[in-house]
Amino acid sequence: MRRIGTLGLIAGCLLAAIGCVATPQPIVISQTPGQVIEVRYDAGAGGGHAHPAAVALPQLTAILKGVYIRGRDVTGTAGILWGGDSEPAFTEKDISQIAPHLITGLAKASPVDLVTFHLSQRDTNRASLITSGGLFVRNGHLYLILANARTSLSSVQYENVSEPNSTSNPLLPIARYKFSVGMLPADWRVENSAAKRMDGWNGYLDESKVVVVDLARVTPSQKQTP
């Protein structure tokens, strides 16, 4: 009986230890129909992000206005070549709605967290279009991962055999090679390779969807046209 009791105690301790290392639940910053902003644990934080971080609203607004996407020719070249014109990644309405909440999230995040966003809108056929991703700050650089940009849940891509759950993982690309992300003005941007060297960043599964911005260079009044 003592042996059974001892084994039970050990099992209980193991379960408690497992519970302690489980991924923390997201902290909801804002949740409305079609929009969720959360602080989430970042398994790729490495040595830690520079959080809590204070980013001014005019700065973040200017950055979001400067982010653009450019389509890729998925059908003909498997995403190797460009397939369309550039367009803003976020609408004016998107920016006005999410920017304040993203700033709040960065101010509440710990060094092992990032702030995620998930926006859902309907196309002309009433199908969902998803814009999602995350951002964090390291060494005075703001990292923005745009996993999806008005991407259909039914996007046809060879690696997807079913519709992914983008709500539970905003950093998961629904279709990896549909587009790449850019930044205007270009001189605000830090190249990903340089960011890895300077900040100890470990990268992302599709780095064409990441922009790194030097916050010290951001001038909100500067013109931004893709």
C-alpha cells in the first residue's frame, strides 16, 4: 500500500510539473465581431523581447500604413515570381481599430510574449477573408509578421488539405506563398538578415511575410505610397 501511495504521489508531482510548463492562455486585449487582439506566449522569443514596450500611436499608425503586400504567381511558378501589383496590407479602418489595442498589448506583454491580431471580413460571396499575424519589439526594432492578408480560408495550396484554424493560431499562414510583405518608406526597414545578427532573432517559417522596422527612423509625416 505504501508503494502504491508513493507511486501516486510521484505521478501527481509529474502532472503538476507538466501543468506548470504548459503554454499560458492568451490574454485578450480586445475582442469584437471580426477582430481579436491578444497577448500570447512566444515560443520563439529566445533571449526575450524588449517588453513591456512603449510605442507611440502616431508611430505605429505610420508603420501600419506603410506595410504593403505583393502577390506571387502561385499557379505558374509556385510563388517564386511576382504575380500582381502592390497594395496596402491594412485599410484605414483596420488601422484605426487595431492600432490602439496593439499598443496596449505591447505595454502589457512580457519578454516571452508577442501581440497577435486576427481580423475577419466577408468578400462579395460572404466567404471569410482573414488578416492575421503578430508583432513584438527587440532592440528598438518592431517586428511585424503578416501571416495572412485578406486570405480566404479556402485558398488552394498544396500543403493544405483542410481549412486551418487561423483563430487559434494567428501566426499560421493559410497559404504560404500567396504574397510577400514590404515597407514604405524603404529606409525605415531593417533587412531580416541584419535583424538576426543584431537582435538574436531566430526567424519565421516564411520570412517574406516579416518586416522589421527601426522605430528610431519612423517619421509619421513622411509620405507612403506603394
